[in-house]
Amino acid sequence: MRSSAICRAALLALLFGAVAQIAGAAEPPAVAPSPAPRADGLASATFAGGCFWCVEAAFEGIDGVRSVTSGYTGGSVVNPTYEQVGEGATGHFESVQIVFDPKRVSYEKLLDVFWHNIDPTDSQGQFCDKGPQYRSAIFVADDQQRRLAEASKRAIDESGRFPGKVATEIRPAGPFYPAEEYHQDYAQKNPIRYSFYRSGCGRDRRLQEVWGASPE
């Protein structure tokens, strides 16, 4: 369940209930292919860090990142809707899939941005959003991504920064389903609503407590 103090569902209803209602009636998006080697030399990375609006915003604008798509992964239902995932019964994580140019930005850099935009200690969700769909995870596309992800997680565990073990999971990447169009580039399209949600959820406040500085 989401936090009793701040519920993103309530914020959504308050801010753009009509938009969500219309979009919810649309056909679910088609499944995107699982990560695979690309002929164009680009690569993909998939991360879950709570609200996909916020994770998407963290990666957009990074040199070498070609696209960031909000969506759902890790579950058992084909073409899930936002409402289905929000109920927490499909097994999906709110997540983002990043297409990037490895010659311009490394996977290690993307991992660093990811870690500094989540609370790795929270096993119940992220910030005000609680439930299995809001847990943090790294979905690795191949052995190299797994090795780098495990090394970065181990480094954080061994740093002594946190009293317990890092709760963020590392899972094999699978089918990724783009979220409904009204979720894409949400921070850019709806800056006031996004700012209101992010502030109300306490994301930046908690990130500063965890990392000691504003997220990148």
C-alpha cells in the first residue's frame, strides 16, 4: 500500500484525473522487445526507482542518452495498464528503459546516476510510494551489465554509508512495456504538477539525507 501521509493516487486524481481517465480508456501499448544487441551500436539499460516520472527526469539530458521511456517490467501480465500495475498484483515494477550510446556515456555512469536518485535502503518502495511496484531494481541485459551492477551494489554495501544491506534487487531484464503516453516526459509536459508531486513525496529531502547532496 502507498504511504498514508501522501498517496500518489490521490495526487493524480487531484491534478489530472480527467486526463488519466481518458488515457486509461485507450488501448494498452504494445510490448517492446527484450534487450538485445543492437546493430546501431546503441545499448539499453533498465532501472526501477519508484515513481517513473522522477527516474525518467534524472536521466534525460545526460550526454549520450538517446531516449528514456517510462514503463513496466518484471511482471507476469502482458501489456499491463497503469491501473493494473498500481494495484500491485501483476509483479511489475514502475521502471524506465534508457537507450544510450556507450561511446559517449558508460553503463557505470548510468548506474551512478541511478543510485544517487534512489534510497537503496528501502525494501518497501521509494519515498512516499509504497508497494512492490515501487521497489528499486536494476534489470541487467547481459553478463557485463550484471557484473557492473553487482560491483556497484557491493561497493555501496561495503562503503559503510548504510547500517544495513542494500535492498535494491538485481534481476535479468525481460519484456518492457511502455507506459501510457500521458506518463511519457511527464516532468517536461507538466512541470508544475510534477514539482508539486515530487515535493509532496519528499523525494529530494530524503535523497539529501541518504546521500548528503542533491541528486545529479
